[in-house]
Amino acid sequence: MKPSGLFIEHMQILRERYDRALENHQFDQLLVYSGALKMQFLDDIPYPFHCNPHFKTLAPLTDAPESWVIWRPTKKPLLLFYQPHEFWHTIPKIPDGEWVQHVEIKTLRKPEEAKAYFGNLNHTAFLGETIPSPQDANLGQYLSAYQDKPNVHDWDIGSRNPPALYAELNWYRNIKTPYEQHCIRKANRISVQGHSAAKDAFLGGASEFEIAMAFQQTCQQNENELAYPSVVGINQQAAVLHKQGYDKTRQNKDLRNSMLIDAGAHYNGYASDITRTHAFKEGMFADMVTALDEQQQIMAANIVPESTYVDATRDALLRIARLLKESGVLNLEPEAAFETGIIHAFMPHRLGHFLGLQVHDVGGDIKDASGANYEPNGRFPRSPLMRPFEAGQVITIEPGLYFIDMLLKPLAQGPHSNGVNWAVVEQLKPFGGIRIEDNVLITTTGSENLTRLAFEQQRSD
């Protein structure tokens, strides 16, 4: 099916979901606000704009501040597109493309003009952010239409973010329509090109900063357009799980050991989230990267309908423990490393998360459309994914193993210290760690690794 046909089907599915949700919770209409630009403190420079995900699912726009979608049962959605009449900034273009025929579009010159379209608010639900952005009164107006904010927090806009309605929409949002699956596939295709460029840059001697720029340039997305700020760590910095910033220093070949890049592009507001680790030369660490890559593919293939995240996590931790045992890092058998908790010093984060309009997508911790929560799992009490896997979900699978002093020091001083070969750990510390992450679509018969397919397609192009 062509993308245009996929969007038609997408809107038909949303029509069923949204109309049913409004009826279930006794609302006549839904106001979905894209969000407002927020100014930096004591300045006239806005923070990067990030669109309300509920807005993006109804209108594939990522840079449309002060805009709205009004959803009424059986009626064509109304897109109120903010297009200020001013000369200080680039004027947003009226949306085009085949998808626009499935919505009605009205332009707003001033944010407050939106209120004229809201109608009777007696049975209205509002989804969006309403927190005002504090401004210094002495700065006054900035000769900018963007500064004329709608102050949505002061408006009468009906029931604000009603929890029961939110829960139902998030429950169904967890199952991706074919159009949404298409968008995540496209985001993966864009991202793997960037990852290949990043790998080449690393092997060519580039700095962390240059590697991040290579990814962005190849994806043709700046940092604010990406799904999230890229994580790039060379050598020991690869063990900083959500590392911020980039070293601009190029290192000598003799000092270059490893590089981890966690980076993903957007497509139509849908995210990809991919991590790769590269060794600069052959040896023990390179062999461990290859081994974890092989195990990660098995973990991903085991994600099938009705399987659970808890079972997948237990299996992943045992596989990582076995890898560490075979590499000489652990003296204990895998089961003992798991039962004693030693494995968590090497794999301290969760196995994965749902992916979609948000990098960490919603709906994984509720039982049903009512929003009822699962009881915490005793072994993994902080698990955000208690819901059994279903066809249409997209999940990341991102096992890792790291050599982090903050986690290893208590282990070295604890009762299970003899379970670790500390001489081998010291050899591996300069490499930081390894993480391999793919995006996996769960199908009716199993799963489809969207990231591996994207790499295969790139190699065949």
C-alpha cells in the first residue's frame, strides 16, 4: 500500500479509537494543542520546540507551535495552523502533501484566534501542556508574534488532560497502525545511513563531536530534529549511559580503543533509537562486541506475541552472564551471576522500551484501556513494561555490558568479589562498554527487526 493509502487507513483506525474514547468518557469534542514556544530565562531565545505527541499522531507536523487539532465524532478533523504575519522569523508554510485532504485546515494569525473555533465547551476534553513559561516583565515584548503566547493555562478549554481518557488513548496508541509502522521503518532507514557514516568517521580518527556531526549531516537532521540528542562516547566515555556533550579532541591511533553511538532520526514525528559499539582494533573487546551482537539478535528474535518483558529480561541477563563467563570476566556460572545480582553491575539498565511518537513510548505499564496498573514484579519492581507483547507494538532491544567504577567498586568490596576476574576487568576498563540496540516490530507470527532490515537494505542499495 502507498504511504497515502496508509495514512487514510491510519485516520480510519484513529476515527474508531478516538470516537469510541470520547463516547466512553462522555465528551463531545477533543482539543489537542501542539504546544507553545518557551523562552529561556531573561532572554528572547526560545528553547527547542517539542510537539505534543497526541498532536503529531493526528497531523504529521513536528514544528507547528501554537497549533491545534479539533476532533469531533464523525467530522473531518480541523487543523488550526498557526502562521503569524510578521517579518522577524521564517513564516511556517501551510502544510501540503496527500495527507492534508483528510483534514480541514484553518490558519491562525494570532494564537488567541483559536478560541473562535472551540464552540461549546461543556463536554470538551483538552490534551496538551498548559504550564506557562515565566518571563521577566522588564523585557517587555520582543517585536515578535511568537512572544504573543496564547496563555492556554488561563483559557476555558474544558476538562484538562482527563486521566481516564488519556489512559484509553495511550492504551491503543501502543499498537502501531500500518502507517506508523511505515514511519518507524523510514526513521530506521535514515538512521542506519547516519550510523554507517559515524562508524567510518570513528575509524578515520574523528573526535566525538565530528562523529556526531557525521551522523547529523548524513541523516540531514540537526540535533533538535533528531529523535533525541545523540550519545557518542569514545573509550571509557562509552560507559556513560546517557552521556551529554561531545569531546572535540582527536585521539592518537594508539589511544583509540572503542566508540559507542546511541542515535536516532525522526520521520513524520516517529522515532528510531539505535545503538552500535565499534572496536578500533582486533582483540578481546572486539570479540565481545561480536558476541553480544550475536546474542542481541537472538534476544530480538525471541520477542513474540504473548511473551513478556520480564521473561525477555531474565533471558537477556543470563545470556550476558554467559558471555562474560566465556570472556573470562566472571568466575561464576551464569545462573549464579543472575541469582546473586552480580550481573546488574555489568548490565545496570533495562533491556528496552516501547518506541513510537516518543522515544520512550507509553502504555507499557497498564493492563487495559481503563488505565489499571499491574502489580510490580518482585524481581524487576521498576519494570515499565508489564503488558504482554502484542502484534503492532514496536520495542527496542538494547542489551549492554559495561565496566563502570561506581558499580564495580561495591562489588569488589562485597561478598561476591571472588565471582569476578578483576585482572580481566582492568584490561577492559579502557574500552568503557558495549551496547547494541535495534528496533523490533512485533508481528502476528513473531517479530521483525526493523534495524537489521534497514542495514541489509542499505548494503543492497
